[in-house]
Amino acid sequence: MEKKRITGRPFVFPMPTTLVGANVAGKPTYEAVAFCNMAASNPPIILISSNRRHYTNIGIKENKTFSVNIPSEELLRATDYCGLVSGHKVDKSKVFQTFYGETGTAPMIQECAVNMECELYQLVELPRNDIFFGKIVAAYAEDKYLTEGAPDLRKFKPIIYSWSDDYWKLGAPLAKAFAAGKDYKPE
């Protein structure tokens, strides 16, 4: 079987669709970000990559805090809106109900299933993007989205972004992590 070289944009799939929050000039703003992933577990470090021109970047650099909010499928239109319009031109503070946690400067979205409040840990500047590494200082979720105290994907139904410029939803669990390969023997 021969592999074919893929043209166009390279990708890692799936990519979570998130809403990154920051205060700019004392007012919350939100940016839709799919370039988001965990970087470390102890301490818990999350990373986001955002084009340097984005308005949210100003607030992250200004306050040294930000939030990563995981929207459910029912927030698809509002989430996409936050990716379509710029905070430089549109006030996004009224799109969602905002709350604050321990830092006092990382705006979080009440309507989102999961919220992570972050302190800026490190900034890496690429030619066009800023990569923000954030130490998660607290995470929040309503009971209806939890199973045994942990976020349950089946309950909050995250939005997945694809390089084909489509939003997807998750399917069923496949196997238990760190258990599926215990009995595997290479041939």
C-alpha cells in the first residue's frame, strides 16, 4: 500500500473548539480557538495558539491571565460568531454571561460546559502567532456535565473543528485508555 502526499494544510485531528477569554481595557472578550491542547499534567499547563493580530492577545499579555472555555453543541452559532468577528471592531462582552474565579482577571463563560482559568506561564512568539502556555489554576463545570466528578464528553458534547472547515461532534467511546493495549503482543 502506497502512501500519498497530502497537499494543503497539515493537521492533527480532532481539534477542540474553544473560546479563549481575556480582559482588554477592563472588558471581557472572547475568541474562538481550535489550536488548543494540554502541554503538561503536573502542573497542568494548557497551550493555545492565536494569530498575533487578534484582540484577545492584547488582554492576555496585559493581565497575564486568560480562560479556556469548552462550549457545547448548543453554543455552536455564538462560538462561530466569536471566530468571525474581531474584538477590534465588535464588543463581544455581551455574547455570553461572564464570571470570574480566583485570578479576578480571566473572564469565563457561564454557558460553557467546562471553564479553565489560567495564569500565563510562558509566551512563545512565532512569526505570525503567539503561543500562550497557561497554568490552569482552577477548572469549573456544572454537575450536569460531570460523571464521578470529571467532565463527561457524552454530557456536554464538545464541538470539534476539522481542517476541512467543518464542525464535527464526537461519537461513542472506543476503549479504556491505558488498558486497551495491556494484552497486546507484537508479532
